[in-house]
Amino acid sequence: MDRRAFLAGLVGTAATAVAGVALGRRAGHDPSVLRVGVMANLTHAPLLAGLGSGRIARALAPVRVESRVFRAGPRVTEALLGDALDVGTSGPAPAVVHHARHAAEGRGGLRIVSGVASGGASLVVSRRSKIATARDLHGKTLAVTQIGTTQDVTLRAYLDENGLRDANAGGDVRVVAIAASTILAQMKAGELDGAWLPEPWATRMVRELGAVRAIDERDLWPERRFASAVLVARADRASDPAVAALQAALGAEVDRAATDPVSTRSEAYAELERSVGNPGKRAFFDEAWGYIDFTRDPLRSSIATFAARATRLGLVPSGASLASLLPE
């Protein structure tokens, strides 16, 4: 792929993200407040449920929790590096890419402090596209929700592994980055052939549009397990007691998602209704749950794979280490 085009897009969306949360910056670290970011995807359901129910606020008291909802992982990681957040959940690829870039420039970085979810991403294609195998992607237009997301890196790596190239690098597969709601509308209108999406959006495409789940990403990984959501902190906040308290509280929410999935789904759905308005039909939300496993394990080997992919694609410096991002 064209590394310069990718990084230009990444920097542009990052600037927008940081500008959007600039009011969250503060000159000094206030230990009485913890600024938390969470993504509006089902893979982040434990944190959404914990925030919406008030359990996390009660667990961290007297520290006050200030939360913000984001629509894509790169917005979370850039807000962390821009000192607009202290900690948040993100996909692993944005954490790897942004940490590597900032650490290489000696500007600090990020720290993955726990796992949240495995799975929950798929390549969905329209029936009219007749996509059944990788070779059928020639000449097609595919979408992701933002440049630099975990699904974006996965899609570009999948193309590369199958001898295909993004149009920006002289190939014939066009990859566009647009909001999930726009992807839904454009697939319905026949303007897109497919998209690599997180849940519940992948299931919404299948159920609302009759799209085909061409690849359940779990099928591409050993034991069908890979990190899709992790808890990430600014490196200089990772050892704060409030971050440790959030890690423990989120761990309890992850366990609760396994033992009481109905309550977690209900609370996460209600929080998304409150924060983003329309999370789709509840029945589709519940169905999408079956494509995700919630785990405290950050799944190190899969994060190492994302780092190797990002390096191969030219998104991080060759030889960049995960040691400070994901210490033993």
C-alpha cells in the first residue's frame, strides 16, 4: 500500500479527533479525575455496561470518572497521546501504530493494561458483488470505518497476503474509510461491494441488507482467538492507582459479561442509545454477541501479529518493540 497516503490520512483523522476533545486537556494531572474513553462497538460492551450502570463510578469513588464515547479506535489512541484522556478501550492496531510512532520520536507512548474482547469482526459483502474468495475482490470497492482501525489493518494485510493491492498502491481494490452508518447506506444503494466491520455493524449488514458474511475473522486465527478490544492507558498514567482501580473494575465487568450476558447486553445497549442515539435493533445486537468472547487476557501473540502486519505495511518503523506497550 502507499504508506505516505495512509499516514497522511491517519494524521488528518487524528488531528480531527484530538481537536474534538481538546477541551479535555489539562495543564497538570488531577488525581481526583479519571478521563475514560470507550468505543461505540459491541466488543466494548463491558466498559459501556459498567459506565452506564454506574458500577465503575462507584468502584472508583472518590475519584470522579469522566467518560467520552468514540466511534473508532484511532480517535481513542490519539486522544490519549494528546492528553485528552488518561485511559480507554481501543482495538489493538491503533495502539500499536500510534505507540510505535510516538515512542520512536521520544514522545512517550501507550501501555496496554488488560484485554477486553476477542473476535467480533467480519468481512461482509453484498450479494450482488458475488464475492466468494479473495480473488473475487479484484476491482471491488470495500470500506472500513476509519483509516488505522484494527479492521483497516486487517483488511489491507489480507489483501497483501492474497496478492492484491489497494488502488492507492497501484492495485485495483479500492478501500474507502467512511462512517459505519454511511457504509450501511452505501451498501444498500449498491455503491459498495463489502466492508470489514466490527460488531454489531457486521451483523446489522447481514440482517438489514441481506449481506453475506464472507469471512468471520475468528476463522483466520489460531484457536479462533485474537484481540479486538484492549484497555490502553497513557504510559505516564499506567501506574496511577485510579487506572489500576479501573482495570480491576473493568475486569469484573468482563467476567460479568460471561456469567450474566443478558444484563451486560441490556446495559451496553442502553448506554449506546443514550450516547449515540441508534444502535440498531436490539435483536441484531443480541445476535452479534455470539461472535465475541470477552476476556481479560490481552492475547499477546495476536497483538504481536498486528504489529508484524503494521510493520509489513510500512505503518510502523521496522524493528519497533512492543516491550513498553505490552510489558510482561
